[in-house]
Amino acid sequence: MSKPMIETNDLIFEYRATSFEPGSNVQPDGFTALNGVNITVEQGEFVAVLGHNGSGKSTFAKHINVLLRPSSGKVHVDGLDTADDANVWLIRQHAGMVFQNPDNQLIATIVEDDVAFGPENLCVESEQIRQRVDWALGAVDMAEAKRRPPHLLSGGQKQRIAIAGILAMRPACIVLDEPTAMLDPIGRREVMRTISRLNREDGMTIVLITHYMDEAAQADRVIVMEKGSVMMDGAPAQVFTQIERLRELGLEAPQTTEVCSGLAKLGIPIDTDILTIEEMVEAIDLSGNHGVSDLRGNFSQGKELTTPRTRSGSLGESDDELRKIDRKDGIAGLPVRSNMQGQETAIECKGLGHTYSPGTPFAKRALDNITLSVEKGSFVGLIGHTGSGKSTLIQHFNALLAPSEGTILINGRDIHADKKILRETRQNVGLVFQYPEHQLFEVTVYKDVAFGPENMGLPKDDVDARVRKALSLVNIGEEHFEKSPFELSGGQKRRVAIAGVLAMQPSILILDEPTAGLDPRGRNTILSTIKNMHDELGITVVLVSHSMEDIAKYVSKIIVMHDGTIFKQGTREEVFADAKALENIGLNAPAMSRLFQELRARGLDLPQTPFTTEDATRILYQYLKPLGD
Amino acid sequence: MPRIAIGQYYPASSPIHSLDPRLKLICSFLFIIMLFVITSAPGYVVAAGFVALSVKISTVPFSFILRSLRAIFILLLFTVALNMFFMPGEDLVFSFGFITVYMEGIIRAAMMGSRLILLIFSSSLLTLTTPPIELTGAIEFVLTPLKKIRVPAAEIAMMMTIALRFIPTLVEEMDKIMKAQKARGADFETGGLIKKAKSLIPLLIPLFISAFRRADELAMAMEARCYRPDARRTRMKIHRMARRDFAALGVAGLFFGMILMTRML
């Protein structure tokens, strides 16, 4: 073997008083971000680095590119010591780096000029740059876009241009710092496909920093970091099977792995190192197949399997496990979350259409004939790929945009009937935009949250009461009230921004991608906060999300947008029943429903489609248990 | 999201569009100097002919060129009026109360007006037919000799490029922040000047913060791609004067010569 691509020895890094990590919060003086890290990455390896925010994974990545240098210890890239000034530019050429925000790393106003930026800096000759640029754009499948301006491209396309910009420098290794965090599912897929192809076909060494477990599962090796140290290091199958350990570290295993280990715990003989849906389908098909053909007839006659509760007395120890699962997440299929009694509608659209810049050459039809209704007190999911019209639609709900045709009724009243209703609507319908923390502007957390109620012209006492209530709803303690919002962590900032909308005390709350860019822990906190508000205050919630798993877990009704129209609306079961149709419009069914559809396609007779891992485990257990008997 | 046009580039594939941007920049500059050299009506006729010919070849609709006048309309009106009414002379055309208009004033006003109009037409033709990024490159080229007196030509061009790149991004961002604050009951439309200025605070602060955050991240990304402001760089696109550039230069030279000749007459 040749020398390793990356090698760190007892790497320690402390932030000094003035240094801070751009894009995140200010680090306190002497904060130890890396504490004795020893990582070796071989040439051609594909390594994923996991860890929640603040675990030090980004700091580690920046050491590979000499954007940071060790406080003590050594980092060698391709045998070159990063501490040596003479090596800096050579190392940066060997190990290119792609960052999170696709907008903030493209320099030029034309794609090909941007890709040429790196080689130009390396003083490559003109004709050679041209060759490299064409090759790099081909390698990321963006050859046709070479004369386009980057701001008209999608996030996934921009990120691929950024990768091409690195490729054109002919590196041996690419370090990617959460490259998909700001992308939609299509963009994520595009980028991941590009990365794994570069690794497989061109032997490129890849270091991928990510929050997404399914992305990490595609790597050869997974490293988990926590508090500046390496906690786990091994093949994905080894790492992801330690589900409890991952949870302690603020991470989640892929859902399939979780279900398999749940089944194994209940006594079903199944491999626990399964990562993908395909592997799991194979495993279940094999373990079940010896009996499926004979037993299937018995299943459909003996109804007992679909009504497991009647049998619970006869089950042994493993049944306790089962009951634990049941209690944890209710019963599949029962709409415990939606309040079906309230038949009044909160939002109603009739024949809604919207055209941007009508009558100009730039006119663009964004919405067409949208008719929908959202019941009071319900929890509705709105899905659709980027550009499907979701954002345009939700901006109509609180009158930020006026319809080109059609009407919108909020709580039964036409919001464009007169000015007074319009004003009330803004207060009644709270709208939380994507990355809402980017709208914080006040000196203190308290003042920022007070902005909304103050605009409503409320007396001081009322404002105070509302601010306190809103902040307590999102779990921001009083010790933070007088802090600058910019001192808080990413997740906290976002919760403060949400509180800023809650302080208006809306009866309808619309959230556009509230979990975008957060780590699993942050995602769960935000989502459970929203769910609590819905349950306790009876607020109607419309959740826009790219995560089908989140949608499936929380909402009772789903609206699917495509090309400015409603593609489908209905219950989770109805909408996710056809995974293929969703895939065709750039979406996906949740992992669990895809798994069950695959299993059914293999001839397994599964009664229900689950949306959580707990439900999936329970249903599969009931199916597989008798086969093993 | 509605599209945002950067600058006022009018995409087309005319001979003017495909000229070397450096040539276009220099010719426009020379033309503007010529405009101030002209002293007689025939000179203006030749200059107007030059502009008309260029516009015709460029295939840019005349309405686009005309639109550029809007920005200086008041100035134009003022200049013309000032010259017309206050230029003393001998050949009285008419007088009404305190208003007296002499023939000299009319001629002078017509010349000043034509000068302004031609100036605006020629420079907007330049920006209409040259993408901003190419213009930036041309400016860098023109400034290169000034490197000797420590003018950082390459850095200026880089800054202009980055500004051009981020204008649409920041405009989009501003639109988003504005909507978010409106959703929290902010009012940007009503009220007096002071109230309106105050209402911009919730808009401008987040926008500045975001611009700084972007600048920070961009600087890091540029460094990661081996950018060193003081170091030598090569360029992928090297402009070489083509035959049509020389032809254009010849035509422009012919016109400029004619303009100079009108001065000698």
C-alpha cells in the first residue's frame, strides 16, 4: 500500500477568543473542538463522518484543507505536513473542499468561468484549463449548463458545479462538508450519485461530512465523532447496528437497521447489519420463503394475525417488548393526532391560480386551479419538489401574495374581501419561512420575539405575556431572554425565530421546512415542539417538508403539489400507497412504506402500511413469528 | 421566483455582440471624447450616423436604447432649457415677458441635447451588447497598465465579478426577509419618511448579517480553491482580436476621422 491520503496524529484544536466558525455560533475562548483525533484515510477510500452539531466534524474537515491548523498534533495530507507553510497550496490542490451552502462558494457569473477559477489560480495554461473544465463538467453531468449563470440553477446543480470546480484542480481527495444539507431530495440524490461515481470509477478519495444516515450508509467506512473525539469507526454495518450507542450520540441508525434489530430482539432470526431496503427485502423473503407458499393460505383464513391484541395473552417474554413498542407510539393507522370532530375549515382555496409578473416576458404560471381545504385543528403535510408551487401556495395563506384568480377563505372568510380582514389574516396565520433564524435582527432574544406583538399595537403587559408564553412553548429558558440571538446555537436560533411567529398567537401555523439543515437531535426537538403546540393549543398546522419520514410520522393529511397543481391529496395511506408515482414527480414514499410495498411485490401478505419503525417492527413481527414456529 | 436581470444585457448574436469587449469599451470611450470635440452640426450628424449604424447592426430594438434616456430625462430637459432660455445672443427669435430666446440659444441647446443623448445611447449600447462579466474583463484589461502605479486591477475586476454574481442572490434574500417580517406584521408601505426609514431596520440588519456571512464563507471557499489575491493567475478565456474586430476598428476609425475633420472645416 502507498502512503495514506490523510493521517492525523493526536490532533488537538482549540478555538481562540477571536476565532469562530463562520455560519455557526461564536465559540467560547479556549473551546476544544478537537481533542486527540487519530484518523487515517487510505487512498481511494470513501469515508463518512457523522456527529451532531458541535461534535467537531467540520473542524476536522477544515484541517484537511489547511483552513485550520492543529493547536497540537499533526495532520498529513498525501504525506505533506499541514503545519509547513510551503505545503499549503499543494495540499489544497490535493484535497479539494466542497462546502454546505451552494450559493456561497460559486464565484463567477457563468458556470464554466467558475469551474475555471481553481486551475486559473494554479496558473494552468489556457488550453489546458479549457480541457479540464470540459472534463470536470462532464464528470458531474453538467456539460450542457456551462454557459448558464449559476443563480438560475437548482441547489443540486449548483453543488455539482462546486464539485466540478474542485475536480478541475485534479485533486486526489475531495472533502465535502455537509454538501446536501441545503438540498431537496432530488438534489441530494444527484450529488450522492456524483460522489459515489467519482469514488468508484475514478478512485477518488472521499471524505463526506453528513447528518444523513442513508448517505453515510453508502460509504466504505463510517466515523462517528462526539465532543472532538472519535467515538466509533468501522464499516457502516458495524456502526449502524449499535443503535443504542448512536442514539446516545444524538444520531439515528437507518430505519431499516432499526427495524431489523427490533425484530431480532423479539426473537426473529434476521441479520441485524442490514442497511438498505433491498437487503432487508432479500432477508425477509429468504427467512420467510421456506414457509410463505404453504402458510399464506392459513394466514388469510386465520384472521388472528391482523388482530394481534386478542392473542397477546398467549405470547411470552418477547411480547413485553412488543407492548413497550405499542405504548410508545400508539397504534398504526389510528388517527390519534387529528381532531376529526371539528368539521370547520381553517383554510379553503377555490380555483386558486397565480401568475408571477403577468403581462411581461418573464410571466410565469406558478399555481393553477388549486382547490383544497384544511380542517380546523388538523396537522397537514404539504410536499412537492422544489419549484412545484408549495412556497407560492403558502404565501397565499397569509396574504403575502394575492391570487391572480380564485378565492382563499381563512376560517370561513374571504381574506381579500376588505383591508381589515387582510390585517387580521396576517396575525391569524403564522408563517415560518425556511431558515427563519436569518430574519432575526434585534439586540436581544426577548425584543426579537416582541417584534410581532408590538406591530399589532398591543399594550406592554400583553406583549410581555405573549413573548414569555411563546418562548416557553419553544423551550427557550429565561436565562436566554437578554442574550443576543446570535449567541445561541443553530437549533436555538431557529426556535427563537419560530417563537417570534408564535407570539402573534396564530390559530393556523404554517412551517416551511422547519428542520432544514439541522442535525437529528435538532430536527427531533423542533418537530416535537410543533407537535406539542398542535396537541396542546389546538393550532392548525401545515408542515412543508422534504422528509417523507417526518411527514409520515406527524401529519394526518397530505397534499402533494406538482407543477403548480395538486397532484394528490388524502391520508398518509392513500398518498404513500403508490411510491412509483411519487418517484416520477421527484418525491419518495417514506422508507417504511417503500419497504412494505417491496415486500408485498414479493408476495407477502401484509395487512397494513406502517409509517414508523415501531409500527413496522410490530407488523413484521406478527407476520414473521408464526413462520418461525 | 421571478427572474432578475443583471445589468441590462440584451442577449442576441449580432456582429456587435461578438466583438471583443475590450475593443467595444475602448471605442465607446473614444467616442465619448469625440462627442466633446465636436463643435458643429455636421459633426453631430456623423456621430449620430455612427450610433445609428451600430444600433442597426446590433439588432437591439430601438425602444431598449430609448429606455436608457429615462434615467437622465430631467437632466436633459434642464440642460436644454437652460441653454435655450439663458444663452445670450444677437439673433432674437422671440421674446415673451422675461423669456427671450435667441437663435444661438436654440442651436446651443440642440447641440448640448444631442451630445447628451448620443453619450447615453453609445454607452447603453455597450452595456446592452456586452455581458457584465465580459465588461469586467475588459475593464481589468484597460486598468492593467495602471498596475505599475499600484492600482490593483485584477482585484478590482474580481470584486466586480463577485458583486455581479451576488446581486441576484441578495435581491432574492431581501425579498424573502421582507416577506418574513411582513408576516410578523411589519409595515413597509405606510407612514412618513422617518417611520418608513425606521421600518427598514428589520430588513437591513438581517440582510447585512447575511451578506457578511456569505462573504465569510465565500472567502473560505476561494481560499480552499487556492486563490491568492497577490499571486499570478492564468485565464481560461484569452481574447484575441479577430478579423472582424479589426474591421470594426477600421470603421470606427473612419467615423472618428470624419468627426475630427468636421472640426477643421
